[in-house]
Amino acid sequence: MSRRQIILVALVLVVVGGIGYAGLRTAHQHAKDQRDLADLTRSSPWPREHLLIPDGVIRPGTVGWLDHGGLDIAYPLRTADGRAVPVLWRLRVPQPATGLPDGVHCDTPRLRTCTDLGGGSTLVVTHDSDNSDPSTALYRKDGAKVRAIEVQGPDPVGVDDLSAALSSVHPPSDAELLDLLRRDGYQTDWS
């Protein structure tokens, strides 16, 4: 074999080996993503295909949590006037008696003012008091779920902006769920 043929064979082996390694690495990463996704969504009250997230929510500054009570996503909401207001968007299990998430009640008018907007929507304004901060929240009953969006503090956000954030939703892809739920350095027991 000539020197040229040996170099050509070696080059082909390096290329084929590199392609094989890249394929194995991709398969390993995909398997890890699937294990992480199964672990991160294990405590969800619903199957993954029944989860919803707001449209356009995957961007820097967005973080999510999923547990037995539902899904919470903190992100900056773009309002009609162009502001980015921090909100907490929620997909929660409703209480049978009220249709609102656990911990939300309207039986203390000094603390909360609740307004039925029709169509399963309730606007809840929490007043400043010794044990609560002012906030505005919109809740919408959605079958066995309740969608909610809450703005803390004095930053006023109109009902139309809040309602749009509850209406413009989609089932998340696996990649979107991983972006929301997997923190830097996250490892499952088998990662």
C-alpha cells in the first residue's frame, strides 16, 4: 500500500468515526432529555399532552415549576402599551367549591375584591394589608383546570392584556418544557 492510500484510508476512518461518535452523542443527549422530561413532569396532575403554556413565553427571564398542584410560569408579559411586566401565569387544579386554585378565596372583602366577568372568568384584586401585598389576578375555569395570571404590586395591567395571556396558549413541545423546567446543572439520578 502506498503512503497516499494509507493517508486516504486513515482519513476515511477518521471521518466515519467522527460521524459515528456524533450519532452516538446525539442519541445519548436525546435519551437524557427524555429521562429528564419524565422526571421533571412526574408530579404533574395531568399528562404532558394536557399541559398548556402561554404563546411566546420561551425567552430569557422565564422560569417554570410543575408539581402536584399544577404548572407555574414566571415571565415578563408584554402589554399593549409595550411594557414588560413581571407576571405569574398558572395552570392549576381548581377547588371543587369555588373553581379557584387552592389558597384563593373571595370570602374576605377587606382583603380581596372578586368580580365575575362571565364565561368562567373571575377578576381578583388583593388589597394591601398586613399579611398580603397588592395584586391583580384573572382566573379562568377550563374544565378540570383553572388558568390564572397574576400581577404583583402597583404595576397596573388591563384585563384585556391579562385575558389575552390566558387565551393565547398552546400545548408545549418537549423542548419547551425542558427549557421551562430544567435548570442549569439539573441532573436526574441517572444523568
